[in-house]
Amino acid sequence: MGGFAQAFQKEGFRINWAIEIDKKAAQIFSKSFPKAKVITEDIKNVRIKKNQENLWKVDVITGGFPCQPFSRAGSQKGTGDRRSGAIFEFFNFLQKLNGAKPRIVLLENVTDILKIEGGNFYQELKNKFYQCGFVMSESTSYVLEAFTNTGIPQFRERLFLAAINKTICPSFNTTLYSKKAQPKSLFSTKFVNTKKREPSKYYFKEDSPFYPLFLKEYQNVKSKKTTFLLRRNYVRSNKKGISFTLVASMGSGGHNVPVIKDRWGFRRLTPHECAKLQGWERPSFPKTLIDRDLYKAIGNSVVIDVVQIVANHLKSNLLKINNL
């Protein structure tokens, strides 16, 4: 979708290429970065020709891999989940780059990566990086939370794994400086406009079997600045003006899209509102994509402002190393 790219571009990086197996997400990326080369296929099928290695040469490669095998909301089967294989295909891709390997690799996932399988999976990632010519350690593994570190009103704690090319590792400063940010409210007009009526498709009808669940929870919390989340047969609430974590499964039905109450009733956040909670200032998406596609891509994305903290740290290191 381009969350990483947006963050790094804000820090002065040029975006050269992307590999995205999800064609809908690739369309969003291409709209934001029309000059970048976008390859829409499985990373394991991407070929690096020997005489074209320099075309792939960049300072930083960023990426994410499926979090479901590791997250509390997913299977937590670790390597027992077939989706975990994507990260090992990524390492194969790194090996293919040979002389065109980047100076830094940055990956993002859930914090449960640190302890799944008793910490063995995290150790395996370190070993794989080392085999590829990079050093990743506890000191280059950064845990950041969107609301705490950027003020964006979404609770989203994520792990960022920075792997440093062995050739520059001795000069790399691992200390990432981040501080608490001024909190923002979901109900500020920057994120959600409760004075505007959204299309009816986002509202729960009063005869819906879920409407009484929302009404009961709303009467219990007695706060207008409450965010709701529909589960199978109950409703969760947060009256601190913060959104629940946005997830990819928002695209598979209405149960995982955060809900608010405005003067017209209980409604889901729109894709544009969700995008703003991921740091997109002026979301603009291809008109050919439907809500389901957008919700999935947004839930799979990163908070741009959070990534920018890491991007700034990496840029500072690269500038310092260039001047050595």
C-alpha cells in the first residue's frame, strides 16, 4: 500500500521499487508512487539477473510479513502456520541480490515475535539475517506504539527489526530516541467528522441483531467519545477517544472495523478515516477498489508517523557513515 514508502519519502529517501503480491494494494502504491517500479508477484518468483543487480541497489529495503502466525489475534502457531514461510522467502530474495544488497533492512511485525516459540523464532531471524550478511540484535529491535509515540489515536504496538549490513555495522548507532507525543483524539475533525452524515452503508440499522448490543454498551459507558468493536456476540468499548487496532480482517466483514456513534446512529469508520489513523494525511485511492479491498490494505499497513521515527534514525546513521 505504501505506508513504509510514505514515511521514508518524508525523510528524504527516493522510492525506487516495490514487490507486492496483493494486486489491489499494489494499485494503491502505484497511485502514490507512479515513478516507482512495482512488481506484482510472489517474492519467491522474482528473478535477479546478474547483469541487472545494480537496478535493485538501494540503501534500505523495508517490508512486512504475515502477522497472523504470531499475533494474539491470529493462530500463534509460529512456524507451524504456512503463512510464516513468507519471511523465509524474503531471506532467499536477499541472498539473490548478491552485490546489490542494501545497507539496511527494516521489517515490521507484532511484538509477539520476540517470545513466540520461547524466543526461538526471533533467534532464527537473527541467524538468517547473519547468513545473508546482516546483523540484527536486541539493540536494533525497536518496539513503538502509535498513540504513545506519535499521538495518533489508534492503539497499535509494533516491532521494527533493523538489520545492518556487516560492512557498516561497526559504525551504526543503535540508540533510537523517541518520546511521548501530544495525544490526539479520534473525535477531532482531523480523523473523524461526527457532524457529517456518511453513506448509509456504514450505519447499523436499528433492526440489525447487533444494534441492541451497541445500544446496551453505549448506555453502560455513557460517553460520547467512545469507540466500539463488534465481536461475535458482544461489543467492546473504549471511552478514551482511541481507536482499536486496525486489522486486515476488516476487509472480510464488518466485525473488525471500529465503530462510533454520531447523531445518526452507530456506524463503522470509513476507509478514509481508517487511513488517517494509519497516518495518511490526504487519502486518495483508485476508484476501481471497493471498501473491502481498502479495509484489508489499510489493516495490513503501518502507521506512517511511527515508521518515520525509525526512518529518521536510519537516515541519521547513513548520513554519518557517508561522511566517515
